Amino acid sequence: MSVEQVEIIIPSSDADKKKLKDAIIEADGCLIRIDAEKDQVKTILENLAEEFQIDKKTLRKTLSIYHKQNKSKVDNEKENVDQLYDALF
């Protein structure tokens, strides 16, 4: 199995190199904040699960539906699955 070589052109000017480097550093900062927020969400859901004895999977699904504002779509998909399951079994 061969790996296709992709040639890149590295900027030669110091200004372009700085711009590229600064953008990568800025994007890394974004990823660090995303990771921190994901950890915070996990902690919140763990605390809720413990306090209210609700399964974390249920809490995460509820959060996802709220965040995406797609309850109707989720309900419709579940109804379709239920209908298919009932028809088959």
C-alpha cells in the first residue's frame, strides 16, 4: 500500500510564516477552550446524574435535543423506528 505524497509550499516571507504560526497558535487556544467546556459539560451531567438518580445517557440526550432544538425530529425518528419494529416483530 503506497502513501500518496502531497507537496506543500511553505511560505518564504517572515510575515507569512508569522501569520501562519499565529493562526495555528490561536486555533490551538480555541481547541483548549473547547476541551475545557467539554469537561465542564461532563461534570455537570455527572453531578445531575448523582443528585437526581437519572442515567447520564438520558441527561446527555436531553441536553443534545435542547441544544439542537430538534425534539420534533427526534420524536419523528423514534416513531418511525417504533413502527418498523412493531411491523417486523
